[in-house]
Amino acid sequence: MTPPRPTLIADAAIALIAERGLRGLTHRAVDEAAGLPTGSTSNLARTRAALLELVLTRIVELESAGHPSAADAPPPGPPRDLVVQLVADAVHQALTAGRALTLARLELALEAARRPELRAVYDRLGSRFLDYAVVLLTRCGSAEPAADARRLIRWCDGVLFNATVGSGHRHVPAPAELRDDLARYLVALLGPEA
């Protein structure tokens, strides 16, 4: 079954950004990559800003597929073990099967640093990850769950940047390595478990 046209356009745009960077993203290039008639992308997203918002929305949708959100009750189990498992799995997924999404998201983050309207969209869509991190860290007994959630997100973003485009790009950490690193980070963040 063919996906709906907005999904087809967003997915083609993500692939173009991952392959060519934002310079390679044009309405016409998306039409061609999606196999759609000329003008299809501009009919859906008239401006570049609208196209970038469509892409960001789709990236968040894909990155959060199958992962719980702040509205969901956290699964049972020791809270730190849960954080380690969920976060390490999500980061590993983003570095392997989701690498194109990660590349596109990094490109869009850089663009958001220069475009306030895109920054607002990026921050609004990214807040769901922060909200869920607050829920998880509250369960872990954090004295400052909002601040610790921001720190955890920074750790994740640092690992993603380093292993995707930074100096560590030749070494994608294995799941066990990510779990070990994250468990150590949580001790530094929250103190030893009681």
C-alpha cells in the first residue's frame, strides 16, 4: 500500500537531506525523489519553512514510533534499569537503522540555530522527549528531574553527534557499551543507587 502523500513527501525529503544536506532540498528534488508529478511538494508545503516543518514532524514521528511517551505509564521494573535500557536502545537505533533520520535531524538543528521560526518548531516537537525523560528520572528519585532530564538529553545528543558526524563517527557504540556508559552517567547524575 502506498503511504499517504504527505508521508511520501516527508520521507523523500528526509532521504534527500541525509544524502545531500539542506542545500539539496528543493521542492522539485523532493517531487523527483518521491516519484511525484512536479508541483506536488509545493502544493502540500508552499514554502521552504513549511517543508522543513513537515520533515521535522515526520522525523519525530519516526523516532518516537514504538517508544513510550510521557502520557504512557512507565513499564514496571527497577527505574534506572528501565532508563538505561530505553535510552541505550533508542540511541543505538538512531545510530544504526535510524542513521538517515539522525543526519537529517542534525542538519535541521543547525538550520534552526539560524532560523527562529524553525527553532520554535524544533523545540516544540523535541519537548516530548524531554517530558518523558522527566517522568523517567522522577521515578529514579531525581531531586531535580527537569534539570536532570535536560542533562540526559544533552548526553544523548552528544553521543549522537559524536558517533554520527563527530570524531567518533568510525565507532558506533554497541548496545552493551551504551548501556554501560549510560549506567555510569546516571550514577554521576543521580548518585549511587540506595
